[in-house]
Amino acid sequence: MMWNDIAVNVISGVVLGVFAALVTLLFTERRANRRESERIVDSRAWEKSQTRLQQQAEELVGLRERDMAAAAELYRVYGSFFATWKSWNSRPVSGTTAALDMSAPDRTSAERRGEFLAKSATAEGDLESLLLRIAVEHNLSFEQRAALWSLRISFKSLRYAIEDGLDLEWWRSDQHGATGHDGYRSYQAFKGLTAFVASLLLTNTKSPVPLGHDPSSALREVTGDGALFTQHPAFADAISQETGSRGALTSRRRKGLEALAIAEKLTQNAVTAYGRNEATATPV
């Protein structure tokens, strides 16, 4: 009987041992499978993150290349505008009044004036194309949109002058008396706006436009009537000071002065920000 008990105990021990081994093996296998699944998931997640990072890097490279091309186009448009402006102001005029007074309309032939109008309109059209590209491919700040709107208004000045048969009286120096002061300011603003937009393209370090970005909204603002900017507290006071003492103004003249006030305010803000950065910069 004792041997039977011993045998039963041995057999029970063996069975329990085998059962424990099987349970341990099963648990170990399941654990190994779970770890392998987790490793696969982690590996796929890593691969996805790497793919996403690569895609973002490629998008940034593509945006950078497009910005470089846009900057080159801006330079070309600026040069085209400048050449047309200088050619128009240097045209032979008929009539002693126009020859003596640059503010008096001349009698340039309709055909010749049409040629200048075509050139100025081409420059405006090229700028419109550039504005579309910038609005679609960039998440523009309020100030950047205001600068683009002001530059667009400035570009119209040449066409308006040609239509009226007048020189575009912009000056590189403030040496033309009280009447020439606005021309000096307008030219400085035009150059400042062009540099502002070029800087936007050349130094842009932001990511591509986010999902949900509405380029049509930015484009409408940049190419619209400008009320969003002219009535904004950031510029309203400067515009009021610029236009308030000038009496009755044509809509074209008012828009030009509004764009001038905005451009000078943007320049002032940029100078202030630059000075602040210089003051807080750590010496090398």
C-alpha cells in the first residue's frame, strides 16, 4: 500500500510538473508573441514617423525652392516696373507746358501711351501672379498681408500716371521741396515694401501651410479694397493723420496715401523690432 501511495505521489508530482511546465511554456510563448507584436507595432510606428519626417523635409525643400523661384520673379517684376517708369518719365513730350511742368499732362500720342500702358499692366499682372503664389503657399501673418496689399497699390501708381499723361514723381532723395516730399516718401515705401516681401520669401523658416488653410481668404484680402487693413487699429491712426489734412481726395489718391501710411508703419515696426533684438542679443 505504501508503494502504491508513493507511486501515486510520484505520478501526481510528474503530472503537476508537466502541467506547470506546459503552463510556463504557454505563458512564455504568449509573452514572447506579445513582445514580438509590440516590437512590430513599434517598428511600424517608427517607420511611419520616419516616413512622415521625410515627407515634411521634402515639403520644406520644395517650399524653399519655390520661394527662391518666387524671389527671382519678384526681382524681375521690380526691374520691369523700374524700366517702364524711367522710360515713361524720359519720353519725348509735345507741348511746352508739359516740358516745363512735370505735373501737367502731355500730349503723347495715343499709340505711344498705349505701349507704356501695356508694359505697366504687364508688370501689374506679373505681380498679381506672384501674389497668388505667395497667398496659396504661405500662412501669412496680418502684417505680411498688409505689406502685399500695399505693394499691389504701389504698383498701380505707374499705370495711373500714364493714364493721366503725368510723370510718376517718385524721388530717391528728399531734395524737391514740399511738393516732392510725398514722391520721396512714396519711392522709399515702394522699395521698403519690395524688400519686405523679398525677405518673406528668402528667410521664411515656417513649415508648409497647415491643413485647413484657406488661401482664397488671404488672396481676397491682399487683392481686395484693403478695408481690413485701413480700418485696423494698427494703421487707422497713421492713415487718419496722412489723409485728414489733405481735403477732398480721389479714390486713387486716397488708396495711395493709405498704402503709404501702412508701408511707413510696417517699416517703423520692423526697425523697432530689429532694435529690440539687437539690444537683447548675446555678445559673441
